[in-house]
Amino acid sequence: EDQVTQSPEALRLQEGESSSLNCSYTVSGLRGLFWYRQDPGKGPEFLFTLYSAGEEKEKERLKATLTKKESFLHITAPKPEDSATYLCAVQAQDSGYALNFGKGTSLLVTP
Amino acid sequence: GAVVSQHPSRVICKSGTSVKIECRSLDFQATTMFWYRQFPKQSLMLMATSNEGSKATYEQGVEKDKFLINHASLTLSTLTVTSAHPEDSSFYICSARPEFYEQYFGPGTRLTVT
């Protein structure tokens, strides 16, 4: 059975303090790994899709990387507006395009 | 681009009544649409997958007769919660897949059953 585990559950950073969020996964044939940002009471906002080990993608202060077992979301010099829950999801090749989500990492960036 | 809307954003209904939630892809045609539910402090759980013109595929444990899904066009899917009960209170979120593998999510609908 496909599994997605995110750590830590919660992370508190000071503004400017860089860190990484982890997403470990087991899946029978990975089609893609997705990162989303979710603000309270809102739907997830698409950030990245990674398809193969070694792939990296960047967007502003965020950088996502992928290995055969895990993905990292690196946050460089975060700002308070980066506070949100970050969700990782995997899409298996035989999933019919459905996403299997982890429980998320709740990030709080304080001034 | 890739904007998905949901209506209503919030709804309160009485136990035993039915509620319809609409999901629209505004600037693309969605090959597939998905419905998720999310309980407080928990992640998204897939309820069903629907393709335009076809019957929805429901996840194990999701009652087909309770959660009716209609995908009438490439830009519209609806979820009807029939005979709603307080335990159906949740945050319902739809997503749409334009092509390839990405999914774009709507803003969600908060359902409260009293």
C-alpha cells in the first residue's frame, strides 16, 4: 500500500532561518510527487511536481528535490507570509491520477 | 491560469436534507475531476474520481448513494450529499486535472449539518 509520511508535523522558524521539510514515500511505481501549500480554510495551492530522482524545482524561496525514497522542500530565508501547511502527495502509475496525501507540515514563521 | 472554483463556499443545512456543491474549472477543460474531504487538522482524503460522461469511481468506504457525483461537462462536476447528517460535516474540496498529471484545487466548501 502506498504511504506518504511528512516530518516534522509542525515547524516554527524565525524570519530568515532556513530549513527543510521532509516527505518520505513508498509507492509501487511513482508517476509524480506533488507539493502543495494550504492556508487555513482554503484549498491547496499547487507548488511543484517532481517526476524522477535527482530532479529539482525552484520557486522564489522554495526548492523541491526528489530521491527514490523521499522529497525535501527547502525554504530559504523564510518570511512570515510563508506560514502555511505544506502538503506532499504521490501519484502512482496505476492510480488513475489520484493523489495520496501526507498529513502535512504546519509551518509558522515569526518576525 | 488553471483556476478552479467551488460554490457555495459555506453551507449550513439541517439533518436529513440534501446539499449540492458545484466545482468548475474556469480556464481549462478538465479531463478528470476529483472530490476530497478534509477533517480538522487532517489531510485530504480522496472520496471519488469522475470523468466527464462516465460514472464516478468511489474510494473504499465512501457510500455511492450518499455522495452523488455528476460530471456533466468538461468544466463542471457536482457533489450532492443526500440525507446529510452531522457526521457529514466537513471541508469538501474538488480538484481538476487538465491534461498530464497536475491537479488544481478549488477553494473548498465548508459543510455544517445541524
